[in-house]
Amino acid sequence: MAELYFRVHRTELLAALGAVSGAIPRKDEIPILQNVLLQPDGERLIVRGTNLDLEVETRCDLLEAGNGDALTIGFKELFDIAKNMPETAEIAIHEGKAQGQVTISSGRSRYNLHVLPALDFPSMGKQRPPLAFSIVGTVLNAAFKKTLYAVNTTTKDRPHLSGTYIHALPDGKLAVVGCNGIKIAVARINPTEMVDFEPPIIAIDTVKSFSKLMGEAKNECQVFISENKIVFESGDTIIVSKLIDGVFPNYERIIPERHDIKVHADRDAVLRAINRVMAIAGDTKSQATKFLMSRGQMQIEYATTNGQTAVEALDIQYDGEDFYRGFNGALVKDTLESISSSSFLMFGDDPESAGHFTPANDADEDYILMPMRVKS
């Protein structure tokens, strides 16, 4: 009888494969990167995938430990097999009849698949960087979500802006920052533990993997950082990623002081008003939307290049002199949608200065948006 590698419940294996799926490249010139590493470890199974920029490792329970040998199998084939099995299925992997193959069996189903040696499977996580900080997973994920919209995703000539920046603050908080040169988002949060570390620029795919795998974790997540690598560890799951090389801009000098002149408005009401006036918008990237403030009222105006106009007024809390601001309406929407409070504050009345938005609560956050010229 062929030697058993291991036997596992379909639900356990499918969940583990789903966790590492984001690290499996769709196509690659290195065949083994299309595979997933399966490594028995006592009564548990280590499952790992990598694309050499991002690596995800997790564990699941085994029903039966076999010979203890590790192997790599094509990810897509194994995932599709597990996905199409009944929920109660048990999956066993034995040595195959031919060299370089294994037999996968479950009920009346049999598959013979090619394998590649586990020793050839690359690993990014062999050397663990020093601990930088620990934080509750949901707290870090909330900060990632609030700032991700401001990260550069359109131009490749500024790679240092194409990731999320994290650094320590003198008051013991962590600043999570997104910036693309037009908009800046900063969320400051409290870690449970922190030491000095070199601030990293984290790739968007890594941030998304964290959100998927650790974003709902209410337990502590440990974060390890070196000059070129970051490691997130929470429970059974480990994410290892290369960092983006470059120098992040000194965004703090762009954030203005919170001016005495401020507007207090309902976030959803303003969002709905922007949507209505921009219903006639053709080019949402280059056209400016005008925001006119007067006592107790905000008037939002949009004009197309061919002379069509839209105007909407709504009530706000403001008791000062009239002023106006010009912004890209779509970017104002992005900004307000990232503010989690039901109302927001907008500071300053200079149409030439950056817009400064904050939640109307005690959240330590700043959202900056560069202005656009509009007719007074």
C-alpha cells in the first residue's frame, strides 16, 4: 500500500488554501511558485504560498499524520479539488504510482498530480526581523482602510508613494499614512507595545492580505520590521513581505494647524449632495467642484465645460464670513467616505491652501486634499 503523507478534513484544507491564495502568482516563469507547500508538523499541517514579494503561511489540523514528509502541489488543482468536494469530505494524500506524483483520494474520487521537491520551495521568512510593535488586528486594519484611498495606484514613476507608510510618534502612537501628492490621509493609533524601528513603506497587496487574514482579529498582532522586510504574525497565520524601497515625503509639514475657522457638517448629507451635483459630470478628474460657505449653509456648485450647471445647498454649522473652496469633487467623496464619524470638520478659508478635513470626534486623524482653482 502506498505510503500516506497525511489525511485532512476538506474544510480545514480549503480554509488554509484560501488564506495563502493571495501569495500565489497567476502566472510565473518559475514553476514551483505555482505550487503550494504542504508540510506536516505533528498533528497539524503547515500551508505556505509565495510569489517572492509576498509570502503567507498558515496551519490547519490533520485527521491523521502520515510519514511527515513535506511536498509541493499545484495550488490551483488542489484548491479546485478541495472546493468541489462535499463539505464532510476527508482528503488523503499518498505516494503516487509514478515518481514525482502523488495520489489524492476522497470518497470515490482519485487524482494523480505532479509534485515538486519541498526543498526547492523558496522561503522569505527564514530570518525573522526584530519586533517593532504589537497591536490589536482590528485597530491596525481600521487605520489601513482609512488611509488606503490616498495611496498612489495610478503612476509608476513614484514607487515610494505606492504603499502605506507607518512610523512611531513621540507620544507613543503609530501614524499610518497614505499619500499620492494630491491627497494625504493620516490615522494615529495606539499600539500595545512598541520599540524603535525603521519606518516601512508597505505594498498595497500586503496591506490587503493583512486586512483579509488578520483584519478581524481581536487578539494582538505582532509586527517585525527590518530594512527590507516586514512580518505580521497573528495566531496561526504569518505574512512576510518585501518593503518598498524609497524615502517617504515629509508629509507632516503639509498638514496645517487646525484653523479657528471651521465648518461642521453632516458627512452623509454632503456626500449625497456631491453625488447629485456631479450627476452631470463628464470629466471627474480635471473639473473642479465649488464649495461656497455662508452662515449656516454650504452651497455646492458644479459647471461643465459646455455650460451646464448644477447647484445644491444644505445646512451646516458655521457662523462666519462667506468664503469658497475649490476641490475635485470625486476626491472630496473619497476623503469623506474614509472618515468614520457621522459628521466632519473642515478647517481654513483660504482657497489657495490645502483642504483640511477631520472627524468631528476624538479620533486622531487628518485628511488633506490639494485645492483646485474655481471662479470666485
